[in-house]
Amino acid sequence: MNKAKFITFEGVDGAGKSTHLAWFADTLRQRGLEVLITREPGGTPLGERLREILLNQPMHAETEVLLMFAARLEHIEQVIRPALQRGTWVVSDRFSDASFAYQGGGRGVPLAKLELLERWVHEDLQPDLTLLFDIPVEIARQRLSNNITLDRFEQEQADFFERVRAAYHRRVQQNPQRYAVIDAAQSLEKVKYQLEEVVLSI
Ligand SMILES: Nc1ncnc2c1ncn2[C@@H]1O[C@H](COP(=O)(O)OP(=O)(O)OP(=O)(O)O)[C@@H](O)[C@H]1O
Ligand SMILES: [Mg+2]
């Protein structure tokens, strides 16, 4: 438990990431750790402005990729690295896996372009641990149906989210030791139980 860790939450819209993130961070804090909660796109003043555009403004799929990684570079340099360097753990609601899943899987942007940007923006930084909130697309869609407004991604059809989910699974297969796959279709209580197990394993 010496070095501060960088932990990310991933999964399709409606999987339950945001619902569980604060609780997860508090569980780490109860162990005496300093924990910073952040999110993507966003996490900095510029990143939050880019988030607003990304979630609402139609654009070319590759423009979307470039803006995501621009926001990410700012997030890494202004927030993530400084926190880790001062010994603060960082828990981020999404990171680069989401670009591979949404822009790669969902929108079909070639993997090579995403890999190029990943190397450019954070060759020497990867999450120490990624919790993938895995859930059948229909269940996630049902959960989102309570929302009054849906952003540009949440408005996508089921087949888009099937591709996103499959791309997340490919990321896990390529690098299984970095991920904890959470069965996010279960009740709130059972998801919490799985997260407790993860905290115990850190
Ligand atoms: N295990 C669960 N059982 C039932 N409902 C849940 C569960 N987890 C989350 N929800 C509900 O599902 C909805 C979506 O959850 P949440 O906003 O946490 O998803 P998200 O993964 O952050 O989605 P997005 O990527 O769109 O931000 C919320 O209304 C939340 O209360
Ligand atoms: Mg969320």
C-alpha cells in the first residue's frame, strides 16, 4: 500500500459507475488513504468545457477522439500525475479504455489511431486497476430510461452499446491482470459486495 494508485471505473452508460464511485473512494479513505475522485471527459476546467461539447455537439468520430485525448492530456498533467506524485490515490470515472470502447468499438475508429494517441498522451501511465462494470445492454438501457435527458452517447442504439461492451471485453482479454470485472447487473447490495472484495485485494 505504499505507492498511490490510479484506479478507473469503466462500462457502458447506465452500468452503475457513478452510483458506486463515491462509496468506493470512501472505503479506501477508511483505510487511511488520501483519495481524489475525478472523471472523463472532464476533470479540469478545460476538460469540463470539452465534456460539454463532446456530450452535446455532433461531430466527426475522429474529432471526438482528438477532443477526448486533448481533454485527457490536460487531465493527466494537471490532476492525475500531481495527485499520484503527492501520494494521493486517484479514482476516475472513465479513462482511455472508454476511448477504445466508444470511439473504437462503438464508432469504428481504427485501433491504430487510438493506440497512437494513447502512446502520445500517456505512454508511461496506465491505470493500476480498472473496474469494468459489465452488464447486458438491455439492463443498462432500462436503467437509463428514468433519465429525463440523454446525452449524445446515451442516445445511441442498442447495437452501438453491444459494440462498446464487446470492445471492453477485448481490452480485458488483452491485459486481464489490470481489470476486475464486476457483474453490474446485480442488485446495488451485491455490486457493493463485489467492490468490497476488490478493495480487500488492493
Ligand atoms: N445495481 C443496480 N441496480 C439497480 N439500479 C442501479 C444499479 N446501479 C445503478 N443503478 C441505477 O442505474 C442508473 C444509472 O447508474 P449510473 O448513473 O451510476 O450509471 P453510469 O455507469 O455512471 O452511467 P453513465 O456512463 O451514463 O454515466 C441510476 O439511476 C442508478 O441509480
Ligand atoms: Mg456516470
